[in-house]
Amino acid sequence: ITVKPNKGYELDELTVTDANGNEISVRSRGNNQYTFTMPRSRVTIEATFAEIEEEPDLFFVDVPTSAYYYDAVRWAAEEGITAGVTGSTFAPDRGCTRAQIVTFLWRANGSPKPSSQKNPFTDVSADAYYYDAVLWAVEEGITSGVTGTTFAPEGVTTRGQIVTILWRLEGSPEAPDEVIYEDVADTAYYAEAVQWANSTGVASGYGGGLFGPDDPITREQLTAMLFRYAGTPEIEDEIDWTDFADAGQVSSYAEDAIAWAVSEGLIAGTDEGLLDPQGSATRAQVAMILMRFVPVLEEAGEEEQDHRPARPSGSHSSGGSSS
């Protein structure tokens, strides 16, 4: 369904019912497009519109109201989860750094005050916006420095760092001792996290015995990891993600994850109407995915009474490509 409100109006409510009057679930794809699963009967579609109430524009000059990530950036800014790189710019297409990812997580957890102000990192200034976030993340064991005295806050987030964050959020469970990837040294800080991710199916390697721990994480890799971390939930009201012009660029391992992410509204395509699965996850995209992932994970936790469904078993095969 494509909804086209008159100028000065916006969609207030969209309802789809079957021949018996039962309401059918409708999901947004963004850009005023909605989808539903067609029943074996005629349907009735009703839409109501409301006059747009003037709201102050988001003050970032590089985040246009027409951008697919506009609402996510507004939400993140209003919730205090993120801010601009300057007073008037957000830099939505810039890669997401280590400092930014821990700040996202810290603010999403309510910006707790670290119990200690002892800072071991020479490159984390006390007046940096991420100072408390870094101390909290280290204190909670969610992340650590790249050395004993440096954090590298401006380093781009990598595959190894993301699996380590998920592993630590899970409570740092024990993992197999044997390191199966040639590019993952058994002394690396992410070694156990990579083994955990592989054994639980949260993430695996590229094939040929490689994991690529230092590679910047892509959109489809991040989506696949979150999908698996959530327990590979059943995809309800699946939306045909193959309608995207670059759907053919989605790797086979990520197809279910992309289908889930699109159906849940975690990703809705770029301004150009593309999935951009191979692109690096940017600041705007991480903000948007977090905004949509947190309630999805909470809902799954409530339905499962505080335990996630079993994750798929990891494969130790070196063939094929994966996330």
C-alpha cells in the first residue's frame, strides 16, 4: 500500500481487515509504503489523516527531513542516546567509531554513572563526551582498551569488536578453547568472543579459515549478528525484501536476517531505495538499528519469559562465506 496524504496532512491510522472484519497486521516500509499478508478473501483498507502539527526541525543541517534515518536520529537525539559531531551537524554517513558505539549503549542503558572515575586511558580525556560511557563500558566488562593505556576512541568499529560486545552483554560465557580461525590469535582480546560467536551461531567466518576480526563491520553483517543474537526469531508478516534494486548483493547467509530486519522495520533501505548490504554501518544506521532493535529484543524476551530461543549451532566448516 502506498499512502499519499494531501499537503499539510499525514497518515493518522491505516487499517486493513479481511472479509470477516478481522484486522490484519500492517508493517511500514518507510516512505509512506506499507505491506500486509493477503488473506484468502477480499480486504478492506481504511486510512485516516490528520493535519500536521508544526514541530521544530531537527537542527542537524546534514539530516534532511526526507532522509530514511531522520526519525531515528531525532529519537536518538531526543532520548540523549547520541548527539551531533558539532552543534549543527550529525555526519550520518561517517563510520561508527568505538567511542560512539559505547556511548550509544551507555545512553540506551540510562547513562549510569561509573562507580569509579579512575581512567587508565591516555587518549580518553575527562572532558570528552564519551568519558563516562567508556569508563562504564570498561567497568561493566562490555569493552576494554586496545592496549592497557589506550582506548582508540576514534577507531572504526570492527567485526571483532562487535562480537566481543555481544559476548560480554551475554555475560562472557565460556567458549571452546580451540581457535579455529587462522587470523584469530589465541591471545587476541576477541579470541574467546569469536569462538563463542562461532559455537552459538551468532557469527562465523568468511571461509578459508578466516574471520576478518579487524574488518569494518558491514550493514548485512551487523544485521545478521543481531538476528542470531536475538535467537533467529520467526519472521512474521514477511515483506518481500527482494523488491530492493540491490537485493542481489545480499549474501546468501544474510538472507533470513535481512528478511527479518526488513519485516521488523530495523532496516528500510537508504534514501536511494537500496539495502546497501555491503556498505559499512554508519552513525545514522547504527542509531536507527538500535532504536528499532531494543524494543524487538525486549518483546522477544517477554514472550520467552526472560530466555531467548535456542540459537543455531555454529559451523566449523571453512567453506562458503558468512558474517
